[in-house]
Amino acid sequence: MLSESHVIICRYHMFGDSVQQLRVLLVSPSSNTSVVFQRDGNYGDNWYNGQVTLTLTTETTVSDITQKVILLILISSMFNRHYV
């Protein structure tokens, strides 16, 4: 089975009491979901680098990944939650 590595690079800023979680999810063609990157809570008033390396096999093609990588940001306040 052949495999390839692909890298997702992002910068993130998680500052304040209302910041809860940043996740990058990978959904496989069979609808299995895995968390490949996650940060929780307040990281202060700074920017950080995030990096995830995805290793793809011949059963998982790049076209599957480009349509199935999900960025989930969870922010809450005293009154409600927002999903972006």
C-alpha cells in the first residue's frame, strides 16, 4: 500500500474567557471522524503556529481529504454558544 504525507499549516489566536476550542477534524470516506488537531482554552494575546501532517494511503485520495477536512471553532459567552 502506497502512502503520501500532506501538511496543513495554520496560525491561531485564542484569547479571552469566551474562547473554548479549536479543532481540525478529518472525516474519512466511510464517515469515520477523527480529531487531528485540538487546542482548548485561553492561550493569551499571542498568535501561534499549528501544524498537522496527514498520511494518506492509496485508499484515501487527496480529493477525499480536500472535501473532508473540517475546521471547528467553538466560542461561548455567558448567554449562548456560537459554532463557526
